[in-house]
Amino acid sequence: MAKIKSPLRFSRYFRVNPKDLQTLGAFDPILEADTPLFIDPILLGHSNSPEISQGAASRSSQYFSDLYKLLKASQRPGDIAWDAASRLLQFHEVPGTCLGYGGGSIHGSGWGNQLTADLLSRASDIIKVGVNDPRLFLLIGLFSEGIGPDRISDMITNISLPDIAAYTERICDSLGVPVEEFSLQENDYFLPVNPCQKRRTSILLLPRDILRDLPIASSIEEIWEAAAHNDALRNGINGQIGILWEKVNKEQKHEVLNALLKDPKYANDLIARLTEIHSDSYDQIADERGYLIWSDLAYEIAGNYPKLISAASELSYAELNRIVIAIIEQFQFLMEKRDLWRVLHDSDSRKTEKTAQRLFFAVSYAYCIANNLDVVPEADTGNGPVDFKFSKGAHPKILVELKLSKNNIQHGHDIQLPTYVSAEDADGSHYVVIDVGKLGKKWLTLQAERSNRKQTEPCIWLIDAQDRASASVR
């Protein structure tokens, strides 16, 4: 499982004013961990950066045109044209953009032979029914299983690497960022080095205006929303299909989309109109999903709200637990008394436990660094469990697990955390419930059951992070 140990941003390491990056329109990546933003291929042509709007957009357009021609010429899987199309989809990993679902890693995953074969087969079927627009490959996440936004983003990175590298070189030259020579895809580029990676890895900068939290090219929900708010798209698929779209439920959306793609009368129009939509990129200033703010807080919060936590006098469980308790208490103070709760409520109701976990990591990191503690929090990330481990060597070791009140706090307490404690061979644990609403009687029930069992482990905490405005209205 990948782990985050540092929230270091590009601007901080290279001592660049973040506002200068903002002025240049460049994304300021976290260097050790992927940020869940992605290149949306539909936004390439709308970028304000000429390397992207002219270079990358043109290069990807030509690439999809070549792929389309090969599949249209293919008579059967395995013939010359088919194999040539397959080779076009053999993407090698190009780490450096620091985007995706990797969590505590910037290294993604490849496509694989089976995924490539499935994509070719599905695209070939769509072409054979009369879909004649090469831009259908911009929407591959919609008609091919297993291709999500991270793979779409990786695909565009591979196709547009010369243009992305040229963009990175220009930004670094403007800011005076040191670069070194890297050989990527048999070409040499001068790029900055990522200091957080064990093996020598380049950093690839990207324009902010091509990044979204979920590209429309991979989301049936985004198409649904676009159809509801975009007159050209809605009118283009009107009539019986349009009525059907309005009536079906979420589970049936893919069935409707499949029907559209099998009918060239609708498919060509749908593809054309979707790719003409100028959808907005993710607003990294507002950061409504909380993808970036936690990394800034990790360096700012201890300075704004100093707290002295003395180092451990001995290598013992009691001393480590004292430090962990002090950090949780400070997290509670900041959440309840210093408006940190706002990060969980501002603008976007879709913020999840991961947002809260990132905030706790930021606070933990901030006070460990500020007090020169020989205890570094580690955040497990990705598709598996997310917990926080505080340790000094192999032992003692203490886990902290967070759960939002709107989720199943009993299951987290009774099943999840004990499983993690066993797997990590931890000496102790803390279970932190963050009340963001919908707590009901869950906390009272949890306390009552612990009392009946005379249970003392884990240590449990309830932190009030409810929306204060909503609370006052009630």
C-alpha cells in the first residue's frame, strides 16, 4: 500500500511563488502523491497554452484519426491493420504529472493486452455500424469497461508528451527552475527532477485549464448533466431518445448510451456535440473537493496556531500515545474552534472521508515537523483502507482511524479498525468520529455497547464539525 509521508508542493520545493505559477496558468502538483485530477482530452483545444491548444490538440487529433483508419480497414482481429492499431495503444508509463488515483504514489498502471483487445473490439463494432467520426476515441471511457479517467489521462500524456514537455520547459525557464536532461520516448527533454522519488523521475507540468476532477470523456453522469444544461446537445439527441434519457434511472444510463452508439444516426451527432462542449476545468483556487488545500495547511497551520508538544523522553507506548493524543486534541481544537470544519462544508457537498483524512494528515504532519518530533505520520491511500500510523521504529505503533458521522461508524469501530490493528500488529489505536451531520443516535449506541462490553480500546473521540450556519438555522 502506498504511503504519503510528505505534502511537498512543486512551488515550495523549488522556492517559486505559487502566484507566479497561477499567473502562468500552471498546475502546482504535490510531488509525492497523486492528486485526483485528470487531463480531459475535450479541453485540449480550449487551453490558453499554445503547446497544448495547438500542439497536443493537433497531435491527439491525428493520432485518433490514424487509429480510426486502421480499425476501419481491419477485416478481422489479428490482421495487419488490427495489429497496427493495437501497437498504437501500447502505452508505456510516463510518471511525472502527479495526477490520478495513485494516492501515495505518482506511478500509474499500464493498459495491458486484454484491456487493449477489449477496447479495439468495442471500437471496431461501433465503427462498423457506421460511426464515421474519429473523435469517438475521446469517449473511450464511455464504451469500454476498465478505462477510467486515470487511463484516459495517461493516454493523452503518452500521445502529447512532446507538447507537455515543451510546456514544462517553457514554464521552468520563465521561473528559473533548474532542469536536467531526461530521455523519454526516445527523445531528450530538459525537465525538473522530482525530489520525492527514489528513482530518478522527471516532473511534467500541466496547464490548469485542461484538468478536471472527472473528465466528461469517462463519465456517463457528466454526459447526463451536459444533456440537461446544453441546448445543442439536448436538441441533437431530442425526439424519442431524448425523452428516454429523461425517464430512465441511473442504472439504465449505460443501456441508453449503448443504444446511441449502435445507431449512427445518433452516435455521430452525440460525439460531435459532446466534443464541442467547452466544459470548465477544475477550479484549483476554490478547490471545492479539498484535493489541494490540505497540502498547504500542512505548512501553514502550526505557524498560525502554534502548540508545544514535547518530544518523547523514552521509546515507550505511553510516550508515543501522549504525542498522538496531543495531535488529536489539536485537530479537535482547530476543527471546532478555528473554523477548520469549513473545509468539509464549503461549496461541495460531495466531500468524503478522504477530505477529512487529508486534513488530519496535514495537522499531524504540521505539528510533528514544528516540534521536531521523531514521529512521522503515514497515510495509507488508494483503493484500500485509509488509516494513520504513528510509530518509532517497528514498535511502539499506534493507529488512528477517522470516520464521518454520515457513514457507518459502528462497522468502522467493530470491524475495520480491529482488522487494521491486527494487520499492522499495532500496540494501540484511536477511533475519531467527525460529526458532519446525520449522526442521530449512532454515537450514543456506540458508547452504550462499549460500556456493556467494558471496552477501553480503541480510545474514541467525537469531533463537532457540523456546518455552523446550518446549526444556527436549526
